[in-house]
Amino acid sequence: MTTPALRRGLRTLGTLLITLSAISPASSVFIIAPGVLTGAGTGAFLSFAAAAVVGVFMAFVYAELASAFPVAGGEYAIVARTLGRLPGFAVLGLMIITQVLIVAVIALGVGTYLGVLWPGLPGPTVAAVTCVLAAVVGVFDIKLNAWVTGVFLAIELLALVVVSALGLLHPARPVTDLLLHPVAADGRPATVGAIAIAVAVAMFAYNGYGSAVYFGEETQDASRGIARAILLALAVTVVAELVPVTAVLLGAPDLGQLFGAENMLSAFITARGGGTLDTVLSLAVALAIMNAVLAIVLISSRLVFSSGRDRAWPGAVNRALAAVHPRFGTPWVATAGTGIVAALLCYVDPQLLLVVTSTSIVVVYAALCVGAINGRRTGVTAHAKYRMPWFPVAPLLALAVLVFVVYQNLLDPAVGRPSLIVTAGIILLAAAYYGVVLRRRGGWQLAEDVVAEDGPARAGDPGATGARTDQ
């Protein structure tokens, strides 16, 4: 049986544009960063800086693993080939839930920022329509989607330049205050624990640079191009997020008012640039969120497509999800399904995102770090055309930071501990499904003749198969 293959329509630049659009630095700064500021106060600068260091380690790990296995399944496909089928399926469980949920919750931000122009907009309905429209556009050729996301990305980066200028050109306090005397939102000194817990959320704000791997089967010279896209995406993201966050903390006239505002970024922009500028930038952020929804739908649909191709579900479901559009070469059923499910999820409590995703990302990162170490040990990643520098420094240091973040989350009864419980629950459910369903039908057989470079690879090619490590 021929393995369904996606069409190669991207170069490294196109993959980079979609990846950055999925990260959506403007959405991260306007929607996610306030959560870091609430938890760590001005210590948010240190949280974002620490998350950037972890990001560098993880980008090295992602780049090497993606170079070895540039397949549409992303993290779960990599973990399954480096650590075994059971760990891979557990990662699939985490990713397939969090990815689709992220689409919905990011989409909810569209109504929030369009509400500045049109008060009273029904947020969930606007978000649901955004998800459906993103799915419609996502069915079209991947090259067209790359250019669409690129145009909107330019607009959001310009908005972040404006925010940065507002704070850096008119600082209200020295940068040494952020480094040496961080204060919490209540004015008291920020604790190490609070800053560390906020690191997990800051990691989520940067998260997405590894998403380039989802387009490995649609990118030319993927084993080199995907690694480059991952490293470039992280570099651009750190600059695009850390600089404006720092500018807000330095330039806010009154920190108490900033931390107490319902919309921190809007309050800062209004205080420094006036209401008209806030309205213009709110529209730019709404466009950025729409762009992010499109990009994340593209990514999530590749994950869903790969899960069907890898026969993770009942037969009829697998065949539908693995369907490729005859004209556009895209996973059209998976794309449409992702948009519809995300639209329905727009009516759930957005607070669920923080609880479900904040530590699930930590677990996935940890699995990739262990996978990179085991891949070198067993030789299953020996064919990778990108090799991380200073191995095994990056995965070991990243693991150390991740363990510390998990420990701090255990001490947090409000968000951290519930998030760990939910993450553990998802893993247990995935393991139960693997044991009860997949084991009984003969095990989980990954599609082995996946696309490796510029065309379908033969089953058994080193760059396509990876390791057969059934658990």
C-alpha cells in the first residue's frame, strides 16, 4: 500500500514564515506575557531571559532530531523512533490535545482585540468563525499559505517595534532594577520561586520554533532546511518578544497601574502613545492572532494527518485523516477536521489552556532531550545532516532546567500542581489506549516509507525508517 505523501512546495524561507506565524510573537507579547508579568512582576524579564536560554538548548535538540526525522508527525514521530512506540504515543496524546486546544484559545483573542473597534462582539463566535476560515484557507497549496502568513507576520513585527520604541525611548526606570531588584505585582520583592514558575509560561510564549518539523515532508532539502528554520525561528522569536516585554517593564510610568490593569499592554500603550495608537495596534494584534490561527491549523492538521497515516485510530478514521487533496497536495480532511473541532472548543473556558499546556510542554521537551541522547547512543540519528554543538551539554542542561521547573510547579497549588495532574492524566489515558487498543491489534506500526528528502523514500532507507523499537 502506497503511503500518502504531501507535496513539496516550500523552501526554508516559506517554512520559517509559517513557523514564526504560529509562534506569533505579537500574540505572545499581548496575550501570554501578561500572565508572566502577573506571576513574576518585573522578574518577568529574568523569566523570559531564562526561558530563552532553555530555548537555545531545545532548539539544538529540535534541529538535530528534525534533521534526522523531518516527518509530519513532529514530536511524537521523533520520540517513537528514538525512545520507542509507547513513549511516542504518550507524546501524541499530549500534542493532539494541546495543539487543537491552542488553536481555539488563541482564536479567542481575535474577539478581544477586535472589540476595541467594535464593542460587544461575541468573542466565542468570532473565534469559531476564525477557526473555520483558517481551515478553509489551510486546504489550499502550502506555498500560498506561506506567503499569506508572511504578509501578516510583517504587520505584527512592525507593531512590536512600535511597542518597543514606546518603552525604550522613554524609560521610567533603569534596567538594573529588572536585573538586581525585581518586584512582584504587589510591590514586594519577587521570589526565586515565582520567577521560576513563570519560566514555564515564558517557555510557552517562545514555544513553536520546533514546529518547523511538521513541514519536513513539504520542504525541499528538509534535513538541512528544517534545522536552519528552527534555529532562525528561535532567534527571531527571542528578539521579537524579549525586547518589547523589557520595554514595557522599563517604560511603564506606574508599575502598580500596569500590573493592576485588565489589559496590561493596552494600558501601557495608552499611557505612552494615546488611545488612537492603542486602537491601531489592537487591530494589528487581531490580524496577528488570525495569522497565528491559520499557521497553527496548518501545523495541527499535519499532526492529525500523520496520526491517521500511522494508523493510530480505527480504520475508517485513519483513511479519512490520511487523505491528501489531489490538486493542492495538502491533508484536506485533517485540516477541515482540525478547524471544526477548534471552532467547537472556542466555547470552553480559555483558562483550560494554561492548566493543560504549561507542563505538557515541559514533558514533551524532556522526552525530546532524552530522545536526542538515546539517538546518539543507539545510532538511530547518525544520518542527521545537522549535529548540535557541544553534545550532550544542550539536552542535559535543558533537562536540569526542566526538572527545576517541574519542582517549582509542584509547589504551586493554583496552576502548577493541577497542570501536572492533568498532564499525567493525559499520559495515562494515552498509555491505556495504547495497551488496550493498539496492542490488541498487533501493535502500533508507524508508516516507514515516509518522505525523506525530495520524494517518497523507499521503506528501509536510513533517513526514512528510524529505529524499530516496539515497546
